[in-house]
Amino acid sequence: MAGERPIFSYTETLHKKTYPHIAPTLGHLSTAEKVVLITGASGGIGRATASSFAKSKPKALILLGRSNEKDLKETANSIRKVHGDLVVQEHLVDLSDFERVLEVFRLVASEFGRIDILVHAAGILPDPDLLINAKPESFLDNYKTTVVGTLAVAMAFREVNPKPVAEPEEDKGADPDGTKKLAKKIFTFINLTSAGIFYTPYPKMGAYVSSKMAAFKLLESFAVENEHVRLHQVHPGVINTAMSRQLAEKVDLKLPEDDISLPSDFLVWVASPEAAFLHGKLVFAAWDVDQLKKRKDEIWNKGEPGGDLGFGMKGFPRYVNGNPAFGA
């Protein structure tokens, strides 16, 4: 449509709503015997994601919300109504309060033994405005929630899911295609991020995008330091939620909306073994999963640095050890 921004994609096919290949009821996407924890579950994408994971039949579904107990209970009760045999827990947690975050994670781990899958869907939208109008105190509040809150969740996730003490003998040999590296990654951390962190800068989005970039890079470091954790960073798309409606009042991004079923079901697929090759990458929920799988070798790159869908700097490097790189 006229006036809309161009739509960039890694796959030829782009989806606007859920589709059969990411249906949470598929057998190979089952989360049976796994404990799934979702932050930001009081509404929006977090609530929809909780509903999608419930369909995949996990051992337990743990829902975290920041302050609205009524909305959080509404999410939990809507799931109990449909999935009466599923263990569902809800906990009010301010993610910037590390002691409280750790208390809840320890409580869950003490009851269920571990937390297999963490979906970090909690988010906050600072007041969209030009940076010259920014109020330092509200700017820092945004960073406290988005960056410090993400660190708190990552630290707690790591504490209750320590690295196995001994590495199996069969995993110590050669690993030419990186398969053994993936096999070591037994816990999954999925972070909802924003395509704004690499798109051309947009007015009034500086506070939001910079905090998202900081959280993104923080989790990249976390993954490097914890090789038993799979990390996925997902752009959910432009979804009609309370946060996006708040943003639309001040900023017209000129981007079409996707149905909330798309990111919520896509996240179940991302958590599955089938998507393990996307460890450490940034992907869009709208991208076609079959076409992603066909480019597995280009993306995974045998578990070595590089490969598609990673962050870098265009035109760099031109030389490696003084020798031209990539035909430079």
C-alpha cells in the first residue's frame, strides 16, 4: 500500500497468521515433560504465547506478570478452563527485583526440578518522543526494566539450570558439523526483541530501540558464557496489543499488522529441537519455517562464528591477518 515502509524478509514466503507447520499440537513440537516459564503473561503476546504452549502439553506452565494480578489470573484461568489437566502457576514478579525473580525461579525448580524453556515476553514502552525531550529518570526506568530485568531473568534461569558437571565421553570427539555443540544446549531461552535494533533509525524510538539492543547484546554474551543454554531472539512482528496501540498514538511506523496467532505459535516451534540450528540468531516470526530449515547450513555454519542472521558490520572485515577476505 502507498506510504507503507518496504517489508524485508529472509524467506521468500512471509506469513501473517499461524499456519499448519507451526501448530502447537504437532507431535514433534510437543513440550511433554518440559517446564515452560513465560514472562509478560498478563496480556498481549505473552498471554497468547501461554495459550499456544498449553496446546503443546508441557509438564507445567509457569506464568509471570509484573503488577496486574487480575490480568495474570485471567490468563491462567483461561488456560485451566481449556486444559484442565495441565499444571498452571502464576506469580507476580517485578523483573527488576532480582531477589524476587530468583525466589520464584527457585520455587519452581524445587517443585519441578528445572525450567526447560523460558520465553521472555515481558516488555515496556517508554514514552515515544524525541531524545532532546527525554526525561533521564524515565529513560533509566525503561533500561531498568528492559536491560536489568533481562539480566535478572537470565541469572535466575542459569542458577536453577546449572551446567551438567560431567560431559558425556561420546561428546568429546571431533564435531565437524557442530552437531555436538547443539546437543549440549539442553535449556532454551527465547527473548522477544525488535527489528528496530537493526532497521534504519526512526524518530521518537531511540529510548525503546536502544534498550532492546542492550538486552540483545547482553543475552549474546550470556549465551557464550553458558554453552548448555540455547538462545533464540525473535522479532514477533507488529501485533495489535495495548503496547502497540500506545505507540501508534505518537508514531506511525507504516508497517502492516500480523495476527497474534503467528508469533505465539512460532515461539512453540522455535522452542522445539527442529529449530535448534537457529541458536544465537535473530529471526522474524513471519518467516517460513520450512524455508528456514532449507538454509540450515548457511545459518548454523557448523556452529562457528559467522553464518546468516547474525549481527555484524557491513563491509567488515575486508582483511584477515593482512590478507583480503571474501574476495576483497
